[in-house]
Amino acid sequence: MKSQKKIVVILKGYPRLSETFIAQELLGLERAGFDLTLISMRHPTDAKRHPIHDEIKAPVHYLPEYLYQEPLRVLRGIARSRKLPGFWAAVRAFLKDLRRDPTPNRVRRFGQAAVLCAEWPEGANWLHAHFIHTPASVARYTSMMNGTPWTCSAHAKDIWTSPDWELAGKLSETRWTVTCNQPGFDRLRILANGKEHVHLSYHGLDLDRFAPFAGTHSLRDGSDPGNPVTIVSVGRAVDKKGYDILLKALTLLPADLSWRFVHIGGGANLAALKALAGKLGIADRITWHGALDQKDVLEHYRRSDLFALACRITADGDRDGLPNVLVEASSQRLVCVSTNISGIPELLQDGENGRVVPPEDPEALAKALETLIRDPGLRKRLGDAAERRVRTEFDHHVSIRQLKDLFETEWRAA
């Protein structure tokens, strides 16, 4: 049976601490009986890895990250791929794409596809890309060359920063595409031009890994300087996470409130954010932990009083879909404050199971934070409601069953 279900999964990078939702899905598919081979376009850069990565049994193969680094491997890949029946069709598609996107990145994807075809895992008969931008480009050229059917999981940045022409072209060729939030689904459905093979599939959460919190969150109300309220946030220090807005909101909190802010995550903007905290005069109230593994993150959810994430849409259209950290925090009865972009309102309803404010609005964010800091009873009510919603509607087994059915249905059709 396994030989009929061997899937090559193309990933931008693996393993990655910020992509637990992908690792969770890979493990779920393995447990559902699929034989996976992981193809990563980049080598890992994180110093740590989550325990879930050690549970995934699939072998991992790395493509040349930059073609000039492994020229003989690339030339050998092109020489072998030229013998495939679809090679010249892939060349024509690549040249057409290159005219619209004349970048080294585009050339790199074609070279990586040629290497993948030349080093194709024995017995693999399906191709799946995580992210509809660069991994899907490699998948598309590979599929053209060797005739393997392909599918795709689209998420957030890849949907909103890719041009319409490229998304439409890929959607016309995938056997199916899934995405994890309603706005992304709506955009892809329109670009699919009537082809009803785009599906909405929330990632959900492995509720065994995020078991119910048996303890209680504190009753701190910000009135005791010796026992401040703890605000935690987990996310990469990048523009779309809105940490500059969050820091500004913290400075707007009344002077009589005692609080501490804890940030978990790496990211390119980390040094700039630390400098901003110093400029705003709040550096001594912030702890920057850097990237932590899932077990440590879970402990921070349980010992904190509220979670904050000021997601925004950046100038180039980049944005989150539905950040998994909001689902994780909610599973621990930790009340969340976030913004009303993308799929966040699909999890959080303002005043019912969290607080939701407009993006780019530090004043509104500060008011929401102040209300929750002063009122531990409200935090408990909203946190309890958040956990109920996650445990009834965001169980990852639902998404795994949906993916399993999609794979098997298209397998039979192909």
C-alpha cells in the first residue's frame, strides 16, 4: 500500500522553528499511512529544533540552495532531465515566466527542478509543494519534466506577494490546492477561474501536544510593582508581525500599571526592535528570549497572563494567514489580543474569546491591553472561551483527514 502513496514534499526550508504547522501536517500524513520524502530548497538556519521534527521519519534531501555552489550537480541534473519527455515543455514555460520575472531566483527554481528530476526518489508518484510561491515553482517545472501530478498547500505571504499571473498559472495545473484562511481561499478561488479545486483547510492544533492546562493563570491586575502582569508574544521579528506597533502600545499604558513583556522568536528586525524599546524607555521591562522550542514556548503560555500579536499588512502585501501561535496560546486558556486582518477573526471574536483591534493602531491596542491587565476575571472568561473554541473547532485531525481524502481521491483519478 505504501508504494502507492509515496509523496515527494517540496519545502522552502526544513526544519524551521517558525513552521510547526508544516511539521505537524507532515507527521499527521505519515501516521495516516503516507510515505513521504522531504525535499528542502534551503538548509536549516535555526540553532534549535522542535521535538516534533525528531518524530518525523521521512528522509530529507537538500537541493542546491544556490546553483553556483554545486555547478556539477546542476549540470548533471540538466543533462539527465533533458531525456525526460516534458523537458522542453518545461523550458518553454520557464522562459515565458523568465520574461515576466527576469530574476536569478527564477533561474534557480528551474535548476533546482532539473536536479530534483535527476535525483527523483525511487517509487515516488506524487508531488506536493508547501507554499505556492517558490516551492510551487520547483514543483511545477518538475511536474512538467517528469509528468508527476502535483498539489499545493498555500499559506499567507506566498498568496499575497505573488503576482496574479503566476498564481493563476499554477492553479490551472495543480490537481488541488488548499489554504488555511478564508481571505486566502477567496483570492485563490477567484484566480482559479472557475476550477473548483481550491479548498479551505485550517491547520488546527495537535491537542495531545497542547494538552489542557491543569493550573490557573494568575489574578495579577497590574497594581503591584513587585508582581507585574506578564504579556507574552511569540513570533519572528519581521515587519508583518507588527512588533513596533506593540512596543508603542506598551508605552501608552497608564503609568500606574505594572507589566512585563516577554518576546520569543528570532528575526531580522530583532536588533532594531531592541533599539526601539530603548528609545521608548521600556527596555528594562522587556525580556527577549530568542527562538525557543515548543516545550519551552508551552511553559511560557502557561505562566503568562495574556498574549499579544499586532499583525499587519506590509507595503508589499505580505501578511499572516492565521498565526498558529494564537491557536496555541488559546489552547492554554491564555487570552489573546490581535488585529482584524486575514484569518485572525476566524479564530478570535472581539469580546467573546479574545480582543481584536484594527492594525496599525497602537492606541486601540493599548486600550485593549489595559482592560485585560486590570481585569483578571475578564481574562479568565475570554481565555476559557478561547480554549473551548480551539478544542471544538481547531483539532488538526480534521485537516489531516481532509488532506488524506484529497490525496486519495486525486490518486484514484490520476
